[in-house]
Amino acid sequence: MIGDLITGYGFWNPLIWIIVMATGLLFAWLIWRCGESGYDKGTEQTKPYLSGNDEPPKSDVHIRGGNMYWGFTHALKGYYDKLIPLHSGVVNDYLTWFVIGVIVIFVVVMVI
Amino acid sequence: MNLLLDNLPALLIAVPLLGAFLVPVIGRFLPKIRDAWIILVSFLASLAAVITAAAVFLKGTLVYVFGAAAVSSAADSGGIPFRIIFTIDGFGAFMLLSAAIVSFAVVLYLVASQKERSGKSEFYALYLLLTAGIFGMVSTGDLFNFFVFLEINTLAGAALVSYHRKGGIAVEGAIKYLIVNTVGGLMVLFSIGLLYAQYNSLNMAFLASQMTWTTLNIVALVLFITALGMKAGAVPFHFATPDAYSVAPSGITAVMVVASQAGLYGLFRVLFTLYGGSINTVTIGWVIIILGILSMVIGVTMALPQKDIKRLLAYHAVSQTGYMLLGVGVAFAVLGDPAATAAFGQTAMEGGLFHIINHALYKGLLFLAVGAVIYRTGVWSLNKLGGLGHNMKWTMVFFLIGALAIAGIPPFNGFASKLMIYESVFAFNPALSIIAMVVSILTLASFMKVFHSVFMGPRLPEYENVKEVPKLMIAGMIILTIFVIGFGLVPDLVVDSIVSPAAAALLNQGSYITAVLGGGL
């Protein structure tokens, strides 16, 4: 079939995938069409409801990059505490890693 | 016309070199046509690369001897070929294609993004030198010539990294990149010296025909692996890569990805063509695999907590290099086992190579899209950006496509190559494949963060007046987007027409040797 990429165990066909996705989107659109459309844009109906409080400034509600995945990095604190200092920005360290790499690979290749 | 076609391999180098040397002259006397000149030269160089690649895919390995009609050797030399010889097989042609697409797309982008900058003549001259260096590295069949092009690549790349950012931070990144890669280049030269001292030749095909498993050759191989791995940005030799990528002009970073991949080309060429089956492929294959796994895991985990948008992308470049090393490493580990090679080794190789061109395209696109954001806002920090999707819709769409592609989401090109890697590597060792999938999930998570923090959210007051970037910058991104989507929609055609010939060229060492030396040696 046109578009079949043989991947070893099976195949991948993006055209089939697109047809399936398009069908799914069509159903989603049909369901959306059944929804309530009688609201007025730009009125109280479309404003976020924050328990009666005023909406804060836009710049305050945007979730910045630094707010994301802090839990992930916190959970792996031990890992990051060791990994980040290795990226010291010092060229001498970079070249030391090069030398270490050369030695380790040479020993591995000679021994095994 | 025939004269031009017959000398295409020479034009690959001559066009960008001549163009580079004339840019300052044109910039001095005819500054109004300088931009048109750089676009024309880049187009012609890319056209030469595409035609050369097409010729190789249609007719087979192309051997071009500088200064003679055919390969020749002195009567008493034992058949050692002399003169500089370009040997472009399926793998070289594949790399040429990748470099040609990205370098031309980036030129369009640069002409607009650098419009207000000073020193453009020298900047473009360096850019064309970098292009010549990349084309030369993937075309030459001579080891010393490879070293020369590697140095051109490094020097021009470092100069471009430092070119246009105030405050000295770019110069610092460039100097680190220069020092580290120059040391790597010297190690490559030392390795070449070790081989030359033993075999009296610098020709790769001749050396491949003579290669044996000696201690000197092992030393040379280890230095080749580490030095070219450093050029490619593989962990633990990757440290200078994010330092340089994060401070370079964004268009330049897109091409630096291809420049790094030329180092990867050198590594695979040395492994498969120069050494081939004469070495312990299982051990060396596992060394490459471990470098790949380290690159994937450390690259992506270092990317996740980054706040600097370009540094984050740079760590992802390291991570994606790991996929290529993993796929090709598995193929090398089973090179001595024809049954395993046929069952999954060749697919692993094809997946790894396919990922090279895919990565060049979507990472190039991502760097250009991020460059567009920086071009309009002047802000690198993810903590300060936000809501730009309201004002930069085209850039947002391009970034989203690149992000989905790098995360391996169908139907984009990254998914096709990753799937080939997952399935073939699973047959070799399931744990490696699972690690690759986990890294892909983390990549998606990382790009969700970037996409949300840069483009989503309410329109922020500080970016109220931000506009979309100029049309030429959009044009550069459109070219890459077309390939990212196209390669994802018809991956079978891409694999059959350019990836499989590249993998076959690497797997069949004998055909490379025969193409240059004939059956005489």
C-alpha cells in the first residue's frame, strides 16, 4: 500500500493515521455542534469566574516557564545536584571529560 | 553543460568558496546587490549538492579526481592512489541533501534577520565558508582533506557564533567551541598521522582495504570516536555545544546542527568504511550505543529545567544526537552477524540515518522559530515570554510543527525515524528501546513547557505591539516545514529513495573500496 513504512515488526502508514484522526475530529465537531451556542461574546458570560474576585492583571496569571516541572526537578534533586555542576562552563573541565572519555573507551576496547 | 555536470563535485566546494571571497568585494562596491548575491550563491551551491546527490542515487558512487580524469597511482607505489579524490556514495549524497536544504532555507532567513546588523559582508563570507566546510567533509575520500574541511567548519562556525551578540557572552561561547573542537581536530589529525605512518596513504578506500586490528589502529579509532563524537555533541563530549548554540544567531545555530552532523558523518564513515569488519564490532558498537544512551538521557534531562529558550533547544540537539548514535550503534554491533543485520540491524541503521536528516530539518525549524521570537522581543528567558501566539501566529504554527516532530508525534517526520529506531533496537535489546521512548516522552514534556510559556496565555502588555517577522524569515521556515511534513507523510518514499541507499553504502564497505580502487587491489 502507498505510504507503508516497514519498521521491522510491522508497518506505519501516515495516510491511515490521518484518515482515522480526521474521522475522530469529524465526530468531535459533530458533538460540539450539538452544544449551546447562545452566549454573548465579550460580556460577563465569557469572563473567568474567580469566586467573585476581580480578575488579576494578564501578566500575573500567565504561567511562566520557571513555574513548570519544578516537581520533576525537585523529585530528582539528587540527580540534578550532581549533573548540573558538571556543566561548569570551564573549558578545562570540558577537556578533562574528553581525556577521561578517551581513556575509558581505550581501556574498554583493549580489554573486551 | 556537460562540463558543469562532469565537475559537480568540484563545484560543491568552488561555488561557496568563490561566493565567499567575492562577498566582501560586492559588499564594498555594490552593497545593494549583496543580499541577492548571497541568496544566489547559496542557491547554486545547494543546487549543485542536490544534483550531485541525485546523480549518486541514480548511478551509484561518484569518484572525482582533482587534476586527472581517473584514479591513478605511481608505478612503484603498490597501487596507492594519489591526488585528492572526492568519493560520494549514498551516505555522502544523503548528507549533502540534508545540508543543501537547511543551508538554503537559513540564507533566506538570515538576509531578513540580519538586515539591521553591521559587518554583513564578512558574516556572509563566513557562512559560505561554513557551507563549503560541511559539503567538503561529506564529499571527500581523502582523510587529510577531511581534516582540512573539518577545520574550516570549526573556524567558520566559531566565528559566526560570536558575530552578533553584545556583552561578550557570545565570544565566550565561541571560544569554548573553538578550543574544544580544535583539540578534537588535532586528535583527528593525530589519528590520520598514525594511519599514514603505517600505510603511506591518506585515501580512505585504500586505507580501508589495508586496515587491520593493531594497537596503533585502535588508538587512532578511539581518538576518531571521541573527537568526532565531540564535534557531533555526544555526551560526555557535549559541553561546549549548548554554550555555543545558545549564544549564536538563531539562523546560524540551525546550520551549526548540520555542521555537527558532519562530525557524525565522519564518525560513521570511519567506523563502517575505514575500519568496517576488521575490528571488534560488538564492543565498538556498544561503545557507540552507550554514548547514544548517555546523550539521550543527559541531553533531555538537562533541557527540562532550562530557562534560556535557546539553551534548552541546544540540550535537545544533544539528546537527539543520541537517537542517531543508538540506531547506528546497534547496526555496528551486529555488523558481523548477517542474520541479525538483515533482521533488525539494517532497519536500526536506516532509522538512525533517517533521524539525521529529520533532526536537521525540525531542529533547524525550531531554531528559526525561536530566533523569530527573539528577533521581535529580544528576550531569551522563558520566565519573561508569553502570549506571543496572539501576535506571531505563523511563528507559533512553525514552532508547534517542529515541536511535535522532535517529540515524535505522528504524522511528522520525527515519528517515522523514531519508530524505526524503537522497533529495531527493541529486537536487539528491549531496555534500550524503552529508554529511547521515555526520552521521547520527556522531550514532549519539555516542548509543551516551551510552547505554553512562549505562545500560550493572555496577550502580555509588554508584547502588545509585537509583530510577525518579515516574509523572508517566514519563507525560510516554510521551506523546512514543507520537508518536516512531507517526510512525515511519505516516509516510505524517503527511506526507499535516499535513506536505504545511504545505509547500504555504509553496510557495504567493499563497494566503496571497489568504486575508488577498482578490482585491482
